[in-house]
Amino acid sequence: MELLKRVGSAAVFLPLFVLLVARGPRWGFALLVIVIALLAMGEFCRMVRAAGHDVNRPLALCLGAALVIAFVVPWPWFLPLILSAGVGVLLAAGIVSRSSGPGSNEPVGAALALLGAMYVSWPLGHSLWLLSLSHGVQLVLLLVLITWGSDASAYLVGATLGRRPLCPMISPKKTVEGAFGGLAGAIVAALIGRAWFYGDLALSHALTLGVLLGIFGLLGDLSESVMKRAGGIKDTGGLIPGHGGVLDRIDSLLFTTPALYYYARLGIGG
């Protein structure tokens, strides 16, 4: 039943996503990324509060949206990160300076808001840079294919063949077999993407990206598991059937998106 829900969600959302990336306007994709960032930031705030920490939700949402928008500004590629991070630090510092006295949670709340923006919006913003590269459409589609192909393979292999726990203190259900299944799935997905829509991608790059994104996707999954375990929650939300919340669906993408972008800039060339 869980697998059927996942397949059903993919059948609904993936065609719309592919159509938007391949045929839609760039502002439409940017708007989608901003909406996803805001939804994920809201779930991040709930997760942090479940762990017993106060977080400044309005500041977190504002920083999250501003950080994504900074990636749209047509400046040299390194400036949006520097400027948006600087603005975030200044806003957080301003709230800290207005703290309501000893013992106030405002400094912690502001710091966690900034942390959430850097955890969610900073990596998501790289998808906008990725789409702006030459072969940007193919790269974004390859990113999703490899990341979610790895996730699906890890889930199937882990559920059917998993025996040895991978990180029981972090995520009891994840297994060594599932991790290797996810890595194999990432490599296969990279080769499928190369054959299907990215014929200009060298075989060596496809294999490297399969391994690289497979590893980074697992790290992204485990990182979210650490935070969910701290809050004692199973899912960050219930918006997506079979997956939970938006953050549950994009946790691997938060690590694979910057990895692919910088590999494309330094390895493939963009």
C-alpha cells in the first residue's frame, strides 16, 4: 500500500514537473522552487519545535523566500550566496539585539530561522542556477531522475532484502543492503538519463554522477532523519501521499542539487 501511494504521487506530480522544466517559463520554475521552499521551511519549523526548541517562524519564511529569490538575480554566480547570507546574518543580529532580556529565546529562534533557510533554501536555489546552464533542462531532469531513482531503489531493496542496519541510532529502518541498492539505482538512473534525453553527456560523467549523487542523496536522507529523530516524529507532514511532507520528499535533493551544480560547473562545464 505504501508503494502504491508513492507510485500514485509520482504519476501525478512528475509529468507536471517535467512539462514545467522542459516547456514552461523560467519564472514559473522559480515560483515553484519558492513555493516548495516555503512549504519545506514551515515543516522545518514544526520539526524544530517538536524537538523542544523555539524558532522564529516569520523570520524563517522571509529568509527562506529571500534566499531563493537571490539566486534569480543575474549577477556573477557567487554573489547571491554572499549577499543573501549577509542579509540573513544582519536580520538575525537585529532580532538578537532586541532580545527581551536574560533567558529570552529570541536569539535561539533567530539562529534556527537562519539555519533553516540555509538548510532548505540555499540548496534549492542551486536548481535555478542549474537550469540556467547550457543543457540546463537535461541537468534538472537528470537530477530528479537520479535522486528519486536512488530513493526508490533504496526503499525497494531495503524493504525486500534489508537485513543489516546502516545507522540504527539515526534511522532504524535503513539498511546496508538498501544503501547499496540506492547507489546501484542512482547509477542505473544516470545511464537511463544519458540514453533517454542527455546523449551529449559522456559515459564517464554519467557513471561519476550516479555514484556522486547516490552518496549525497543518502547523506541528505540521513541528515533529515537526525532531525526527525530529535523531534520524535516519523514524517514532517502529510501533504504528499506515501511520502509524508514536502521536506520528506526533497531531503535528498537538498544535498544532490548543489553537488550536481558544482560538478556541472567544474566537471562537465556550464
